[in-house]
Amino acid sequence: GAGVSQSPSNKVTEKGKDVELRCDPISGHTALYWYRQSLGQGLEFLIYFQGNSAPDKSGLPSDRFSAERTGGSVSTLTIQRTQQEDSAVYLCASSFDGMNTEAFFGQGTRLTVV
Amino acid sequence: TQLLEQSPQFLSIQEGENLTVYCNSSSVFSSLQWYRQEPGEGPVLLVTVVTGGEVKKLKRLTFQFGDARKDSSLHITAAQPGDTGLYLCAGYNQAGTALIFGKGTTLSVSS
């Protein structure tokens, strides 16, 4: 596709369950970012990928959060043993090379933990 | 830690009014970006300012980068309901590995 694609668009899960969020970046973009956005708030950085490696994981809030990227393309953000405070919109972005270039965002996955 | 502080947090105005949104930091940024986000969508880049003192215009929107590259402002002239949204400033951290965002300014323009 032409833009960043995220799936699912909405996810409701029970507390304690694991969830996987998927991001398909723009083809050819080597840099990929995950962000978390709470209601009406700014974006909280989670993790940065350059290719398949993650040189900056400093924003992951706990060891329940992990992410991987395969083939320099699709990325998956996994949240284990979800808690209610994990409820938020999870946004993925990609950029051509990550070197201070424009980031293109997907529409996000709205996660609700009940 | 590099932080970006935006003000005001909320702004509700009438169509035709002018407004300014501010983005401030104690850190120097090589560039700052302004994004606009509408409900249910991801942020979309409006502009990138790179040079200290730079002024960029995008129709009724004027963006300025401070001389010291620590702050930026967004001025909207004759606001329209279509300008309603969340305005975010952002800058890359020193390592260039993370795009840091301010908390945003929620703008509501009523007709």
C-alpha cells in the first residue's frame, strides 16, 4: 500500500491476556517507530527500529512490552499480561532512513483492556 | 532528557480569529517539526523548520524557529473550522533515534 498500515484498528482484550499489534510500513522505509498515545495526549515514544535491529528501546514501559521487525518490513508490538493502564492508541510510523526525516504515521490501533 | 513543552494545551476560538501556539525546550534541536492530528487518524507533517530564525508559511499558517533553535511557534491567521485538530511539535533526540513529541495543543474553531 501507499501508506503505513496498522492492524487491527481496534482491539478489546481482557486483563491478563496477551495482544499483538501489527504495523506494515511504507515500502523502502528503513526506520520504524512505535508510539503510545493516551486520550488527547501527545505521543509517547516506545521503540525505534533501523532495519531489523532496535537501537533504541528506551521507551518500552515494562518487560511486558516487546517488539520485533522481520525482513526490514513488518513489525509486531506484543504486550503480555495486559493491564488496564495499557489502554491507549498505539501508533506506528516509518521514515525513509530515520535521519531527521519526515515520519509517516498509520491510523493506529485503539487498545482497550477490560 | 530532551523535552518539548507546548502551550496552550487547549484553545477554543471563533472563526476568523488569529492564534499562536508555542513549543519550548531547554535543549537545542537540529530541527523541529509540526504535525496536525485529527480524531481517529495518525499525525500528518505540516512543516519542518531547520535554520535558527527561519520563518515558513503554509497558506494561513506561519511557523517560526527560534534563533537558538530551542523553541518554535505556529501562528494561524483567520482560523477556520477546518483548522480544528491536535497540533503537535516534535524534534529528534540527539542520537537521532526517537522523534520526541510535545503534549500538543487541541484547537477548536467554531463557526
